[in-house]
Amino acid sequence: MVSKKKDQVIPLLGPNNIGSTCNGSTPQIYEYMPIDFLKVELINFDVNNLLNNPLLNFSRKVNEDTGEIIIYESKDGYTIQNPRKAEYKNLVFIIQDNGKIYMHGSLHKYSNEGLHNYNDFIQLRFKRALNRLKIEFNILPVNIRIQTLEFGLNITPPHDTNKILMSCFQHRQRSIIETIPNSKGKYKQVIGNKFILKLYNKSKQYLDKKYNGKFKIPCEIMRIEIKQTNWTEIRKLGIDTLQDYIDSDKTYFVNRLIDIWNELIFFNPLNLGNGVNSKYSNPLFWDGLKEKSNNTYFKHSKRLKEMNKHPVDLQKQVALTMLKKIQSLQPSRLK
């Protein structure tokens, strides 16, 4: 039986590690990597910038019969009042009674009036969002201490998005599961100890929605992102605030996104009906292998990687598409 060690290191068995090697060339410095959702603490910040802000309407949960503020009891037996909350264009502000101030939401959606994040969050849009935070709430990147951060990409995939997503089975022996109905868009994820890998059919998610005729989905969009739920290891790299993230070389995040994609147990959908071992296209087969020995699991994983190279290595093509998209988003390419 496969032991359940936390984030057990499984060697890459596919093609070149595109993320770490930059496709064999000398690694470049990446100035920009798009982010989306974040959960942060606001530090060295005057709470009156929020409490006295006409854009925000703070409220608490109250007892409808008595009008009294509801008191909650924490797991350790202490009583705590529920915090004051306010929302604005996909951003949620939370003020606790102990003086702590938190914010969470999507900066990408905030830049689009809280409506969507299907377009590319290029550095110019990111800078405009930061400038808007400063103007509307007097929040600077140095005030934003990161707790959770999503980073990722929207790409035009080399094959049908839904078929790609349905061919993603596992990451490091953790099953990739579908979490929302097909009617609301294809979305799959796998939860690790310190991160969540998310895979979307973004065009499907927004295709049937209308936003006052202001935009439409121009093409098929696949989104690949990592939600880093534990920031402790990243903080050890010297990245504590959003300003630190802005100033950092994003190569670590580029490599992490592409490396994790390359590590997936992925069945090339181009092989369906081509006489390829059909058991490899069944996620239940891979679930069953988790109960076998590591050697058995690795043997089948390696065999699948070799089979996936034909007729076209689609997993590698997606990785290359991701890398090219990241390179195209660098400020030097947009000038």
C-alpha cells in the first residue's frame, strides 16, 4: 500500500522540465507573474481609511429578535464577537475587535469592476488596480501582508479545454476532482498540503453570462493557477508583503506552475481510440494504483508518459503554451 507521506516527492517522468530549465536555455528573470485571489492582513495601516470611507458600509451579524451583536465561541472556549465586514467590487474588508484588519478577494476582478477575470491581467492592469487601491482606500503594497495568494494564467489551449481537463487524473497520488456542475463551467482541482492546483474552462464559465454588453468571450480559454494557501515557505524567500512580491524575481512562481502541470498524471486524449491501453484513460485505474507499491505506481506512470508522446505530446504542448504566455506578458515584450 502506498504510504501517505506529506507531499511525497515523485520524480518527473515526462519530457524536459520546461519550468525549471526554461526549455533548455539560460534561465531568464521574470519580472511579472499574474496574480488573482489574495487573502492578506493590512499592516501599518490606519483603520479609519476604511471606517470613514463612503465606498464601504460595514456591518455585523446581529440577533434579529434582540438586535444584539451575536457572540461566537471559539474552539478553545474563548468568546469572540463577529467582525465588521464590508464588500466592494469583489474585495472584502474585515475589521476585528482586536484591531486586526484583513482583506480578501480578486485584484483581477477588482480591476474589472468586480465582474470577471477572463481577460489577461497584464502588468499595466495590475498597476492600475494598485493605484486604484491607493486612491480609494489609501492602501499601498507595503501595507499588504500576504497570507494566501493565487498566481496563474489564461491560455488558448492547443486542444479542446474540456478534453484536456477530463484527462487530468492525479498530482503526486492525490486525485484531481471536479467541484462544480458542467452547467456552470468545467473546473477541477487537487488539494496539496500547502497549495491547491485549479484548472478551469474559463470560456465555459463566462460564456452564458452577460455584463451589460461590455465584453464577450473572444475564444476558448483555459485557466491554470496555484492557490498558495500556506505562505510560510514563500516568506522564507523574503516575500512577505505584496511589495516584496512585486520586487521579486518571479522565476520561482513560473517554475512552480509549470513543474506542477508537468507532474500531473495525464492521459493524452489524442490517443483515445488509437489502440492505446485503455485502462490508462480510466481515473479509477489510477485511484486503484494508490493502494499498490510505489514501484508499481511509478512503472505505470513512466509507461503513460512514454505513450503520451504520441502522436503529439499534448501535456508538453500545454506547458510550452504556458511558458510562451508568461514570456509574452513580461513588460519588455509589451513595450
